[in-house]
Amino acid sequence: MTQLAIGFQGSSKNFGLHIHFYGCGTGIIYLKLHNSCIEDEIEIINTLDILLTLSILISFYILWRILRVAGREAAITAQEQMALEMQDRIYAIRSQRHDFINHIQILSALLEEKNIQEAEIYINNIKRDLDRPVNC
């Protein structure tokens, strides 16, 4: 058996590593660490666990914020679309109101002039226009 021992003084604790080669060229390697080194490794692993946990929590928080902002943007877009549709309806109602007032004024003028026959023709034309299908 061939044995190689490596040791050095690190931070405030001894660190030692013994490598043992078993067999002639079989390639089996046995590593032995001193107790002080195992404690350092456990401390490093605990620190890495804490850092990993923190990074996962931060990632989830960032994802939550992104989804929250995306939800708000979707709601704002939907509200803007509804506002545009409502504005189109308001314009349509204003147009209809304008046409209605115009029809009333024409009928009023025809009736003041005692032009009953033309008033009847005008009313029949309005009825015919209302009976036509509306193309959207």
C-alpha cells in the first residue's frame, strides 16, 4: 500500500488529508479527513444551504412581483378597452339623438305649415329607414 499525507495549517484549525492508494494500479482511492476539517465542511454546507434557501425565496418573491405587475397591466388594458367601447357607444347615442332632434324639427316645421301630406311622407320614409337591417 502506498500512502500520501498532505497537511497544512489553515485559518485557526488544522486541516489534514490522507490519500491511500490500495492495490497495484487498481485506481481505488480512499480519502480520510481530520475531524476539524469535517466541522468546517458542515459549516460551509450549512452556509450554502442558507444561501440557496435565501436565493430561492428571493426568486419566488421576484416572480410574485412580476406576476402581480402583469396582472395589473392586464386589468388596465381591459379597462382601457372597455372605456373605448363605452366611448363608441356614447358617440352612437349622440348621433342617434342628433338625428332624432332633426326629425322632430322637420316634422314640427311641416305641421306648422299645415303640410300634413308631406309630414306623412316624411314619417313613412323614417319608418322605412328603421325597418332596414343595420350593418355593423
